[in-house]
Amino acid sequence: MKPIYLDDVENAAKAGPAGAQFAAMEAQGIPVPQILYLFAYKPRITEHLSRFTQELMRGPSLLSPGQRELIAAFTSRRNQCLF
């Protein structure tokens, strides 16, 4: 995956509490989703977004979590977004 455009955000996130998790993912060849750098950079600000996303994707619904993930992946692909 290409590096995030905001080098300061990525570097600060890697130096913070989530840095060890990012390093472990990279060591295993697992690309770190760039949105996680933003969440790790300003966790207090992104906490509400994280809770919203968790409820949206995993909360009660007529659609299974897998179906919701598939819809999100399809939409991202149509928008030419890797996320």
C-alpha cells in the first residue's frame, strides 16, 4: 500500500500506543489500513467515529456483518477507493 500522504500523522501514530501493533502487522506483511493511522493519531477525536462504525457494521440488522462488509467493499471499489 502506498504511504499515507500525511507523513506527520503516520509517524506520530507509529510512535504512539498503537505503534507496536502497526509494527507487528508490517512484520507479517499485512498492510496497515491508512484510516488506522488517523484513528491512532487523534484517538479522542475519532472515538465517536469508531463507535459509530462498529455499531453500523456489527450492530443489529437484517443484513449480516459479511453482507455489510461486501456492500462497503463494493462501494469503495466503485469509488476507486482502497479502503
